Amino acid sequence: MPPFARQASQTLKPETPVALQPDLAHIRSTKWISAILIGVCLLYFGMFTFTRLIVAPPVSGPWYFFIFALILFGALGIPFYLEHCWKSLEAKRQAAVREDERLLAFEQPAANAEALQVPVTIVSRFSRTMLLVFGLPLTLLAVIAGNGFFLLGDLSRESFSFASLWPWLLAITIAIMGIMALQFVVLWRQRTTVIVCQDCIQTRRPNGHMDLLLYWRDARLFACYRQPYRWSKGWVITYELASSYQVVRWKWVQKNDPLRIDQQPILSYEEHQAQMRALCSLVAAKTGLPLYDLDIEQFIR
């Protein structure tokens, strides 16, 4: 390690933990939002049923709200599982911040401040193939769910007639398909941008409304990992540079397979590989930090 980099590394030894993993914070928020929606649906169903029992028995309640609450309750298990996965990764992040050598990457990037000509902008986008493969089934499920809830709300009526409902079902189908198609077009047009400058690295969210900025001098952790899910195939490795207040991430696609990745670079596969290697060398030189591989199975308890 060059003397200036070693000195920078010593002055930047973390006295405070790094910022929390963004995915973990997001999943925790999603979990509480789902729980609140379940409570609102059950409360509405209970109040409606109680009112009908007192005012106008027998009860003919909005069973679709009860079913919707049950679906949300089942889906609530997904955020809990994802939170468990990210908490395990977060424990490794904190161990890496404490400079646990067992998590050091086997292959360290060669520090080279001239490896990448800065400023440079690295752009990626959603995979069109993935959007088509997963978008069609999701659209079908949304159409079935939308029409299903509409029918459940109408089945309680004594004058139920499918012939009078099919125009409504057709309108719901067209509306849902239009909304889903618009959503996929918006996703396809979005771009994730990483801007590498002389004194900092910056990422721009796909919506373009929020920038994440981290100065090289504030970096506390340089790490890489794959998605911590059992179904993850590891075709994409996430690299992150973290400080006590910010986390900046970018993705290195390891295999040219659009079906296996959510985002793909706009460069060719070969150019992308060269660019990512150069970026890692630049980060190592600018921060003086070693690279930690959080996929290493050794877990620090």
C-alpha cells in the first residue's frame, strides 16, 4: 500500500459505525406499512360487521376487505424474511468496519489513481428482457386480482348478474393493463447513474430526484457482496463505499445474461468489465481501504 494511502487509512479508521444498509432500512419501513394496512382492513371489516349486526341484521359484510387483509398478512412474511437476510449481511458489514481480516477479499484491487479518467459517468438501465419475462405474469396476476375483488364485492348482492358486469370487468382489465404497461415503460426509460469525480463519488437515483454523495476522505468501508437471498444466482455483485452518514453502491455484472439481472450497463460486456476493474483500483487508491468480501461464509458471532 502506498505511504499516502496507508496514512489516509489510519486517519480514517472508523470511530463510529457506518451508515445502515439502505435495503435494510427500506424493508423495515415496508414491514410496518404492511402491518398498518392489515390493521386498517381488519378494523374496517370489524366496524362494518358490528354496525350491520346492530342496525340491519343479517350481516352481508364486505368480505373482500377481510380477504385482502389475509393476503397482506401472508405477504407480511416476505419482509420478515428479507430483513433476516439483510441483518445477517449487516453483521458482516460491521465486522468489516472493525477490520476483521477473515472477511478480506482474496483478490484485492491494485491501487491506481490513474486507472480511470475522471470525471466519468457510469450508466445502467433495467433489463428489457427481464421486464418482459416478469412483466407479463405480473400483469396477468394484477388483472385477475382486480377483477376478483370487484366480483367479490358484487357477489353479496341478490341481483347478481354476470351479463351486466362484463363491461365493468373489461374496463378494469384495460385500465390495469394500461397502468402496468405505463409502469414498465417508465422503468425501461429510467437510468441509474454513478458519477466518479476527483474528490468524491456520487450516485443518482433512477427517478433523478435524489443524489447520494460521498467524499473519498469520509469513506469507512469498501465492500462487495451478492444479494443475500437463497434464490440469488450471483450474476451481479454489489460494491459499496460507506461512511458514517452515507452509502454509495454500484453493480458489477459478472455474466452477460439479461434473464438473470435486473439492471444492465449501457456499455458492452467487455467494456463494462474493464470499467469496473478500473473503478475498484481508483477507489482503493483514493480511500486507502482494503476490499472486504461479505460473501465469505465465515460469520463473526
